[in-house]
Amino acid sequence: MNENKLLEFPSAVVALFAKEPRLGHVKTRLQPQLGAEGALALHDALIRYVFGNLEQADLCPVELWVAGSPQSPQQHHELFLSICNNESIHDQKGADLGARMHHAANAVLTRAECVVLIGADCPSVDASYLREALTLLQSGVPVVIGPAEDGGYVLLGLREAPEYLFDAMPWGTDSVLKVTRQRLRQHNAHHVELAPRWDVDRPEDLQRLTALSPPFMV
């Protein structure tokens, strides 16, 4: 990113979650259709596409939060280094997805007013969608959720990071959004939901990639 560019939301940070590109270990639900190499190519292309769209929007700083091999912490894959400054690449830490998200959110919030967590498999999250979330957060809304059509969420915006949003959640199921809503109600926590969007997890999601703008290329 050009550091001389003026950002609309300089006090916010996007934390883009991405897995280390490892053959046979990414997009496993799509491997029966694409094969291990095809799934890896899709994984790489999604990271490039989503990171590029969000960074080029010039809304706020975008960081990569990477789930890497435990044998090589902080030795980042060349894919990440080709799209992001090394200083903006961080290692995820935690025993499960919730712990890793919680750690990243807390880390960012020590130096920013708000954080937006987004998965690299969410190409439907474009600049206008991110701007909507950031505008709400800047206005003081404590939690902004971008629901996913499959029952999770594609975006989570926070001004603080309460543990109840991350601990013992049914990650990887269609109950994540439902449980998140229940916990927010239990804690009388105000939140705003955006329009639902989609991510790339199932074979039927692949066809939607052809309609993206800018074009999606593997």
C-alpha cells in the first residue's frame, strides 16, 4: 500500500485471516471436485483477490493474519510476502479459531480504535461492504456482523473484543451466527448486521466466482 495515500478510516484495521498454502491442507471440502492442486490454486487466488480488493479500496490499513506451520513460525510463505509488507504479516496464535480471532482482535485494538476480521475465502466482501461496516464502527456501534449465507459470518467488526464472542463457539457449523446472536442478546450488547454475503466453501460456491467484479482469476 502507498503510505502517502489518505485513508478514509485511518484509526481502523482490517485483519485478513489466511491459512498457509499447503498442498492437501486447504479447501479440503473442495478437493473431491478440484483435486489437491486445484484446491491449493484456488486458495492462493482467493487470498490475492480479497487482499488486493481491500487494500486498493484505501479505506484503512489491511494486515494479513496467517495460520502457518508450527515448525516455521514467522517464516512467511512467499505468497504473503508478494502481496503484503512483512511488517503487516502476523502469526495467528491460539488453540482453535476462536482463540486465534480473539488474540488478533485484542492485538489490533491496542493500536487501533476498531478492527474488522475477514476471512480470505470471502471474495463477496468488497470495498462498499467494508465501508459500510467501518462507517458503523466509527459512529460508535460496538459490534458489526456481516452474516454468511451458510450460517456463519464473513465479517466481524469490533470496537472491543469480549471473550464470549469467541470462546467455545461451534466453529465450522451453520450455528455460528445463531450462537453469536444469542450471546450478544444475553450480554445486552448492541450490534448491527449487514446484508448477508457468501464465502467459498462448497462446490456450488465456485460458479459464483465467475460473476465477481473485478474478475476472479485462478
